[in-house]
Amino acid sequence: MHTAGETPSIRRRLLALLLIPTALIAAAATYSAYRTSLAPIEGAYDAELLDTALAVASNLEAHDRTAPTLELTPDAVRLLRSDAHDNIYYRVSGSDGHFMAGDHDLAVPHQGVGNPEFSQATYRGEPIRVVSYRASAASGGAIVTVAETLHKRQSARRHVLRSSLTVDAAQLATALAVIWFGVRFAIAPLRDVERQLAGRWPRQLTPIGTEGAPIEIRSLIDALNHLFRSLQEAQLAERSFLENAAHQLRTPLAGMLTHLELLASGHSQVDLARARAALEGAKRLARTTQQLLALARSDAAARAGGDFQTLSLPAVIEACAESRLPAADSAGIDLGAQVEPAEVRGQRWMLEEALGNLVDNAIAATPAGRSVTLRCGRERDCTFLEVSDAGVGIPPAERERVFERFYRASNSRAAGSGLGLAIVSEVARVHGAALSVDAGERGEGTRVRMSFPQT
């Protein structure tokens, strides 16, 4: 069971199912071993106590028709009471219970059970172990009671307990270590699958290998591979649709643009206005088609892993600036470049497509008479490629969203499909580059930078 918000874990569940019963069994085994080891020790101390009682009883002298008497010298009494750890007490009573010798206030256990009779009692504020023995004679009998404190016994118990705990703790620690490493070894195949999934690109849908995988997780791997195949088929269908749509639209659009351009060169003002409006619409449609095709190609390159080569960023900027210069001149924009030697590993067409989209957006957002600047170079630990403009800028709250497909900033001045920055984001991801959007120089306009890791 797990509470709300707690992540369930197979490892924790296995450890709980194995460690807790093992610990309980070890505790029960420790207690059982302690009690088993204690029994012969207690028996040995009881036998020693009984030997003392019998030694006292052997000093009873029987007399004809009179009660027996105790012949115990002072030296024998001192020897009887001598013990390095415990206090020894004794009492000799007649068969009727009257006191004969020893400690007068030592209680005499009930004699109707067994001979000898062992019992526990408290004497002079301390717990004691007591043995009582009935000695019989023709002239009568006597009761010999011997008691000792429990210091030796308690010390022996502590020693036995420490020994049991030490041995069982070592055994438990060994068992726990074996269980711990056993569980880690048992779930290692799951870790392997986790590492394979974590190391994949988001669109890498090749099947996971089942070689060496335990039977228990092969069904999971088969289910994942089935899901990958379904997603791969869906992506192939999507890419095929985009490519086919782009190719089908590009040829008639090219013819339409040619005819509209010829029509726009006529002399009728009405026809001229209509032709120019249709021409602008066709150009936007052609641009959207081109962007869809670029997006489909970048998706395919991302799945294939990319055939990268070393590229010169100044050459990429030069090609892009040359192709966009007519559009910048037509809009009254000063298109410039500031380049420093810089190289990256990548695909040229993708970088040119991304840079072209950034420049197109910058030209569309910048009023006439202002500038758009392309830059590249090295800065600290990265190589960068950026475009900055002096246009309307992007609201800070929307800078994270402008890279989403079909999203357009709320203050956008020009018509568009919202695919340009999505293509830039996809190209950056394929090349392992970081994207940042900030305000331009003096806080005006927009600066979009792609930062590549240095190779």
C-alpha cells in the first residue's frame, strides 16, 4: 500500500516483503536461542545450590528417640557462606518447622510438593533462589533450606543474551545484505529498460531488444514495442501527408504565381489591384507550403539522427542574407551581418531554413528605415547564431510559447502561419542547441539566439 502522492516502488515493496519477515524470524530465533541456552546454566546453578543443601544435611546427627542435631563447625559455616558474587543464606528447621540453625528469618518453602523443592523469593530486599530439602531419620526429620542471591545468574543471562544478539545480529546483517543485493540484481533488467528509454530521442521509436530479458518483463517490452510501432506508423502517415500535400501544392502554386505576376504587370488599375492581392495570398500560401515541407523534413532528420558535417556559420549567414536581401530592400530594411569565425556540426539546409525563418520574421516585424542584423561567433563555452531586429518585439509572457506550432504573438504585425519559429525550435533540438528570446539592443525589438555546444 502507498499513500496519495507517494510513488510506488517495486524495490521498496520487495524489500519490505523480504526484510520485515526476516527481521521478525531473526528476533524469534534470538529469543528461542536465549531461552534454550539459559536452561542448562540455570540447571547447573540449581544443582550447585542443591549440593550445598545436601552438604548441610550431611552434618545432621540422628539420636535415638530424640530430634536430630546439626553438627556444623564455624569454619564450615564460613565456607558455606563464601561466594565471590552472591550472598548465601541457610536455615535448618525441625520436621515441625521449629528453628534449629542458620538465618532465623529465612522463610521455609512449603514442603508438600517435592523433595527437593526450588522456588523464587525475596529476602532482605533482594530476589533469591531457594532450595528446600527434607532429611529423614528414625527419630524424626529436618528441613534444610539454602538460598542465594541472583548476581551470578543475572551475569550469565546477560552474557548469553549478548552472545545470542551478537551472533544473530551478524546473521541478520548478512541476510539483509544478501536480500538487498539480490533485489538489486533481480530488478536490474528493469533498470536496463529504463536506461534504454531515458537515452532515446523523443521521436526514436525503434523496438527495444528482448535478448537477455527475463520472461516476467518480456510482455512489458512487447507492449512497449507494439506502442512504438503504432506511433511510428502514425508519424510516417503524418509525414507522408505533409510531404505529399507540400509537393502537390507547390507545382500549381508556382504556376499560379507566374500567371499572377504577368497579370499584375497589366495596366488596368482594378485588375492590377486584384492581381496584386491574389499574388500576395498566393505567396503566403506558397510560404506556408514551404514551411510545412521543411517541418516534415526536419522531423524526418530528427528521427534518422542526422547526417551531420562541419559547417561554417559565416557561410550560412552569407547565403541567407543574399537570398533575403531583395525582400529587405523592398521593405526598406537595412539587412546587415556581423560575423566571426565559427563552426558547428549539423545539416546546412536545416540551419539555412531556420535562419531564413528568423530573418523573414524580423523583416516582417521591423518598420521601414530600421535594421535587421545577423550575427555568429563564439562566446564563453558555446558557438552562437542569432538574429536581432528593431521591430515591435515579443511580449515577455509569450516568449516561451512562440516556438509552438501555429502560435503567433499577440502583437504580430504581419500575416503568417505560426510555423516559422516552430521550425527553428525543431532545428535547434536536432542540433542540440539552446534557444533564447530576449529584447534587442537598447531594449527594442527582438533577439533570437541559437547556442550550440562547442565540439
